[in-house]
Amino acid sequence: DPQKAASLLRKQWSLYSVTPLYKFSGARLKEYARLLGAFIAAEKQKGLAVEVGVDADVKVTFASLPELRGDPQDQPAMLVQLSSRSSVSPKSSDEKLIWSGCFCCVSGEDLLENVPEDFTCLPLFLANGAESYTAMVGSWFQKTFDCHFCRLSISPLNLSWMAAMWAGCSVEKNACATELVFSVPCLPQPLDISYAIHPEDAKALWDTVQKTPGEITQEEVDLFMDCLYSHFHRHFKIHLSATKLVKVSTAIASAHCNGTIKLLQSRYLTGVLMLLTELAISQIQ
């Protein structure tokens, strides 16, 4: 269902890496939804309700997203959604989506090779919504499938790769600018420098740097960033190489070093998730 995949777009997602799930079965998603719903209800009874003072039940749905795969051997992605429904008016039309989570493994064959049969690999987890719901869902998965969740941060090196890769993607003419945000270290007060580049200029620069279309090397990424640094220094006499890259925003996606991302283009969705899957696997290993 392309509509379910599209539900990942234009939301702020927090990224996590997840160890393989023990005895997980894609054929039991309805049962898992019922069990997770019961777990959340029990947690709310303990006084851990997220919406204090609101008399509402939480409906849980699990859905398979087989289209979010890079290779046939990848596990289908799994979308988990929580909706609130009033106990006064329990009609489905009154349900309000309050939290979403997506488990996926896009081209994660490197991890699949060494995993025993009883384990399912969905190493990348994206969460959108209140952290208290994320904690409850994560707690249930950890207890049920003997897995472990860990926040996934994005290093400046990986952000520079994202900037270069996404700059080389073809987008519509009205696409937003490519923006890089740098944090200046060793100052009493936080100071960020924002550097915006026209998307066509960023793509033209990348096209001059990339030697083999379809392949990207660290040398090319470094050269791309060095060209941007030189241009900035020529105009403002500031060495961006002495700062820390903390955020990259393009027409494809925007990513922050704190492990949050916003996906903007369905055309490049699997490509972005492939890169994030690789980062999640490297953290697990």
C-alpha cells in the first residue's frame, strides 16, 4: 500500500538501532497489536498515562510494508501505529493518530548472514510521537522479543556523506535550498552557522567532483565539502573546517546529528532508509 509508505514522509522521526528480534513472526501481527494494546492499557493504569485527564483508549495497529525493501531477502518493514479513541464515541472515524513507529531493514544483507534462524533482523527503528509512548512500545518489544533499543546519532562524517549524496539527486526546479548547519565549538554561548546553497549549484558541484556515476568514495565527499568550505571562506573569512557539521537539509531529506530525520521524497525513500539501515547495523555490530 503506497499510502502507508507515504505516511513516513514529512514527519520528524527519532532514529534507533534494534538488535535482532527473537521468535518474531510476521504472520502474528494482529496478535501482537492486541498484546501491545493490553500492555499500554496496563501501563496507563499504573499512572503512566501520556494524556493526563483525557478519558481515551489507545488502539494499536501493526501493518507490513513489503515495498520498503532494498533486496528480496530483506524482511518487510513493519509499521506500528497508536490511535486514541474516546470511550464516549468509539467510532473509528473519531480515532486520532498519536504515535507511529516503523521497523525496517533496507539492504541489510550483511547482518542477515550471521543471524540464527529464530531471529528476525529489523535493525532500524523510526519513532514519531511522544517519548513516553516510544518508551512503552520499546519496553514491550524488548520484553517480548529479547531485543535492545539504542538511540542512533549521526556523526559529522555521515552528515557530510548525506550532503554529498543528496546534492547529486535530481529534484524539481522549485526545490528548497541545500542547507548545512555548523556548530562553533569552545564558545561561552552556543553559536550555529547556517550555509545555504542553491540546489542546482550543489548538484553542479557534485557532478564535477564525482568520477564514476552511481559510485561514491570518501575522497569525493571530502572534495565536495572542501569546495564548499573554500567558497564560504572566500566570502566570509571563516574556516568551517574548524566547526562541527550538525545538520543537513535538502529536498530529499533533512537530518540532525542528534538522530532525528525528516523524509521528504517518496522517490528516494528506500535510498535514504538504506543508508540509515547501514548506520543502525554498524552501531549494533
